[in-house]
Amino acid sequence: MRRQQLVAPPRSPREATGEMREVVTVQVGGFANFVGSHFWNFQDELLGLADDPAADAAFRTAPLDMDVLYRTGETLQGVSTYCPRLVSVGSRGSLGSLSSSGAPSLSSAASDQLNVTTWSGNVTRSVEKPHGRNLFLQSLTEQEPNPSTSNGGNNSQKSVEDKDLVECLEKDVNFWTDYTKVQYHPQSLYEMYGSWTDFDKFDNFGTAREVVSEWSLMEEMNEKLRFFVEECDHIQGIQFIVDDSGGFSSIAATYLENIADDYTNTPVLLYCVRDPVTHGSSRNQRDTITRSLHDAVSLSKLSSFCSLMVPIGLPSLSQSSLSPFLSIQDAKPFHSSAISAAAIHSVTVPFRLQNAGPASNIAHSSGNIDMRELVHIISDQGRQNMVTALDVAMPAPSLKGTHCMFPVWSDMGGNLIFLANCILLIARWK
């Protein structure tokens, strides 16, 4: 496990020559943010391995260009930062221990200083207890001890700590921010505030459509996206992750429609992710019909405003033939979202590779293409608004010996063991 990547690394070859091809990422909905948290943890881990002199040399010479997804910046104190070029949209209270500014939530001391000057009567204040940071998040801010090669006690203590962290991730993950390692830009996180409270009924396209029409949230979401798009030199596309199982599908459709109007020539690669729990059988015929109508309308609307739509997810990962070596509990979004994140990480590799010139020593970079070219290839040479099937073969770690077909990256922060095992076969959905 490595600490958050706060300082920008040396500029990549494409950034130094002014040939950057940036990608902006959008995450909409609860499960989409669970997937995104794993996805950005993968990138953070790769950045840490690239800077680690003890890591394999392959990580230091990796052909991935992190500047495609990340932006360099500077805090008000003059500290350099390296943050995802990201807009994350979720419901109110979904950020857990994070505030909407991307920093850990503070106590209510600031609200206590608020003086009500327009009311002279009694005031009753209701303050929700802030969500505490679990052991995993606390460990990210602790000073890492100096490595020791002679003291076996340190290794034993480290083993105990890792065990505790794994147990924490298994039992204490209630929000997608409970295991995120990345520092987010203040413009990245957006909570949907409103006067309505019956969020349990926010479960279909029609209900959410009414909410979108009543709220002024779309302009705020558009402004956040505009912030990241306008600072790009040559944006190559937008990758959009949406939890399409409920009302967020409608929010995403409206958001995508605005993107299509504002950025006409920018390709949008849409990933629809869904928690396996939402695939469960409905209680009655009415629920079944409602769910079917939601899925039909959602598919129609979302596919109308993107260049390529990629549904990701199975009714059950624990009972699927994805891999006999993976131990997945469908009821834990922390588990199932890691699989989706690994798939997205792998499918995005072609448009995140560095451009290798004639004198470059970067190997395996012949597949470098931009997002538009990738969409063009997959969508049958130019046919637009296609829906694409995504197949994933994902063995687990500890496959060793001469018969091992897939490389395995270990020591990926406990929950990141899925990353390098993703072999993707993409075919047009007929």
C-alpha cells in the first residue's frame, strides 16, 4: 500500500512537446463511484511503483502516459498537486469522510460559528455526526517507517498491519471514499442537494426525470465539467461511467445530452456499470415490468448521446465462470466494483499509451491510438451509437510455473490484485 500521490511527476514526452491528448472522466451514481474509486487507486498504485526504486524496472519504463487522465496543479500554499481530471456526481451524504472540496470532512466547529442575524427567536440546530475515517484511511496519513533489512520484528509488525487493513476493507467499507487513496480536485466532487428526502424511490428513469426538471443541478454539473475541458490542450474524449440501475441513469442521460450539445466533436465512451445486487429478481410482476421499462428507456436514451456504449456487469459474479480463483461476494460493492474497474482500466490502455518515436526504447507501444480511433474500430468502421459487449478473463494471483498464461501483479494494496490480469475480447453486440 502506498500513500496518495500529491506531487506531480516529471512531465511526460507528450506534455513536454505540446502534444497532449487529454481525457476527462465523469462518474455518475453510487456504484459508478465505487468503480471509479478502484480505478483511480489502480492509477495511484502505478504512480507509486514508478517512483519506487525497489519496484520492478517494468513499472519505471511503463508505456502508460498518466497525464492523459491526470492534471497538474498548485494549491493556494504553492504546493504542486497531481489530481484526476474527474467529475464525480453522487447523492447527498455519499462522500462519507470526504467533503465536497476533496479534503477530509471537518468537525462542525465551522457551522457553530454561524450567526443567525435575521431571526431573534429560538434556534434549534440538528447536526449529523460526521462519518469517521476507518483504519485504512488513517494509515494513508501516517508516516511510513524506514525499511529495515535486519530487524525481523519490523516485518512481523508490518504483516500484522496489513492483515488489519485487509480486515478493515472487508468490514468497514460503507462509502466509495472509504478506500480511496487519491487526492481529488475541489471541482471534482458534486453532491446532489435538494428538498426531497424519499431517496428510496429514486430507482427508475421516470422518477429521476422529474427530479432533474425541478433542480438547478445540471448547470452546476456542467460548470464542473467545463472547468476540466477548457484547461485541456487537445482533449481526445470523455470517458463516462454511470450506474444505470436506477434514477442516476436519467441524470446521466441529461448530462450526456448537454455534453453532446456543448462538445459536438468530442467522442464519449460510456460504461454502464451495475451492482450485482440490483440484478436480483423482483418481488412481484409490477416491479418486473417497471424494471424492464426502466432498462429499455435507459438503454435508448444513454446510447443516443454517446459514441460507444459498453455495459459492464453480471447478475452474479460469485456464481459466474469469470474465474474459479476469485473470491467475490455480490453483496459487497467493494468486491464487484473492483472487477468492473479492472475491465475499464484495461480497455482504456490503447488511448493512454505514450507515443513512441523512432528513437524510443518503449516496448509494446504499437497499439497507441486515441479514443476516436478506438471507437471507430470497435463500432465497425464508422457506425455510431453502437452497444458493445465486453468479455473479461481474470485469473487471480499466485498462478506460477511454466503453465502460467497471465502475468500477475501482487502487492497492490490488498484489494488491487485484479488489475494486471484483465484480458479483454471486444466484439460488436449483434
